[in-house]
Amino acid sequence: MLLLWLSLFKAETEEELKQIESMEVPIMNQAIDAYHHITVTPEFKEAERLREMARHNEASALWSAEQKAKKEVARNALQMNLSVDSIVKLTGLNPDEINNL
């Protein structure tokens, strides 16, 4: 029974939920029904939208910070007179980005 509950908590797709439902364990079916009932509410949908937006904002901020760090490394490498090709390999930036620094 514990494994069933764990599989329910780990389920990420409707297909996984249907597999659990197909086992025809009444308490699991009740839990899945409750989950479906809760997830159709406007409040849940709004909370999920806000969570998704927060994840997107976090990913964007991380990407931006990574690009800023790469450019700082490239600036330092230019000051050390490393070749543009070496800096491209070091940072992953393209030559135009490096030349514009």
C-alpha cells in the first residue's frame, strides 16, 4: 500500500494516474478523484500559473546571470591578451559578442 501511495505522489502524467486507477484500489481511486476535483478549481489553476511564471522568471534570471558572468570572463581574458578563438572556447560566446566587449 505504501508503494501505491508513493507512486501516486510521484505521478507526473495522466497516464501514470490511469495506471494507478487501473489497479482498482478504492482508496487510490478516491485520492485520484479528489486530486482531479481540486485541480479544476480557478484558485488551483491561478496558483499553478503563478508557480509556472515564477519558474520561468527564475530560469530567465539564471540565464541572464550566466551570460553576465561569461562576458566578465571574456573581458578579463581580453585584458590578458588571449585570442578571440580561445575566449570563444572558454566562454561559449560567439566572436561578435566578444569583439563588442
